[in-house]
Amino acid sequence: MSNIIYKIGLFNKINPNQTECLDCKAEGRQKFTFETPRSSVKSLRTHLFTPLHNQSEFAEKYRKLEASQNENDSNQAKISDLLPKSTSKFRLEFI
């Protein structure tokens, strides 16, 4: 499953360990590639919320997607909520 940060249109995954910022690349900025080891998006989030992009449409789109994802996650039932609260009432017998 791809991280929501790739859905905002600012980043392009070059390979499993590198991602580029399309806006910074188009603007000719010196740094536009970021390391993404083990699919970590921490450096991309950090870059997104720098003064370069913090007030951009990309940051706003990310915030909306993140809020929507958090809402969906909280609406999903946890398996622990579906299981009986106490298993001490059950006894398995093997023949």
C-alpha cells in the first residue's frame, strides 16, 4: 500500500530508496531528491512542512488526506472489540 504522501502530486518515487520533489526539481532547487530507506516517508513529511511547501496546496491536500485516513482508522472495529472479554469461561477438551 502506497503512503498517502505520494497521492498529493508533489513526490515521485524514483526507486525503493529515493524520491524526488517535483516542485523543487521544476524550480531548479539544488536539493530535490530524498532518501526513503525501507519506504520511510519521514524525510518527505519533513520537507513538505518546511517553509517551501507548508502553505502550499500540496500541504493542504496532505492534511485533508491524513485527517480522512485517521477518521477511517478510528471507525474500523478492532479485533479485540469483537472477541469475548474473558476467555476463562471457555474450556477446550481434546479427545
